[in-house]
Amino acid sequence: MTMVDLCAGLTRDDLRALTNEMVDTMQALIAQCGDADVVFQPSDPAADDPYASDTADANVAWTLGHVIVHTTASAEESAFLAAELARGVENHGRSRYETPWETVTTIAQCRARLEESRRMRLASLDLWPEEPHLDNTYTPWPSAGPINCVRRFVLGLRHDDDHLEQIADIVQQACSTRVAA
């Protein structure tokens, strides 16, 4: 399924509903977690972060706190770029801030980060004009095809979805370790 097919007919109300569903899903995945689970170092033989600020960390598995701040930052970036596209602003590059993952050490911080992200993403949809500039597109990478405001917003949700299994795996490993102790 192409991004065009996936996004065909989606409205701002649909994007709101999808955002709420995604954040609710993430909150449910971490519902039984405690503070120790947030900083638990999971096993992830496939860990590969070519963008790690320290190359020594490129193959280190991410903690739950790290995944939460990463996914929320990516989805927020997509939401705010989508708002600009909807308003007719040409794409001018990235719009990203990621909370330093090392500062997120409690489950309350993870839950708050998810809720703050939900609030910001939903608010970004209120920045769209009544008739968004759906023809305002750009191509972020060669195989992406043209990306308009709806597709840009959905890219953030897709990125969230790409990390759901990782979150579930970290939680499962952390809980197993906790039970074994």
C-alpha cells in the first residue's frame, strides 16, 4: 500500500482520532511499568542507531525512556511540518526537538511525555486552515513520492507504529527481569 493510498480521504478529524488511538496504545503498553522499567537496559541484538550522537552508542539497545522520547519527537516533528505544509509554507527542512533521553528516568515522566506529545500534535491540527493546501508537497527521500500535509502527519504516526513492537518487547523483558528477581 502506498502512502497516497493509505492517506486517501483522511481528514483532520481522522488524524485526531488516529493520534488519540496511538497515544492510548502506547500508554496501555506501559501501563504496568514502574520506574525501574524506564531505565532497564534491554537486549536487542538488532540495535542499530546510525544517528547516535556518540558512535559508541550506535549498537546499544534503547531503554523505554529513550524510545518514548524518540517516538514523540518524531511524531511532533511530522505534525508541525504538516501544519506548515497545510498553510502553504514550502518545506524548509527539519523541525525537531528531542528531550534528552537520559533525563527521562521515571514512568511518570514517560506518561507525561506521551500526554504532552498528544496535546501538541492535536493542537498542531488546529493550525491548519479550513482548506489546507493539499497540493503543497515535497519529496523527503527519493522513494517517498510527493508528501503533502496529510501524508506528513501520517508519517509521524507510522513512525510511532514502527516502535510499538519495540516498546512491547522492552516492557516484556523488564517485567520478566523484575519477576525473576
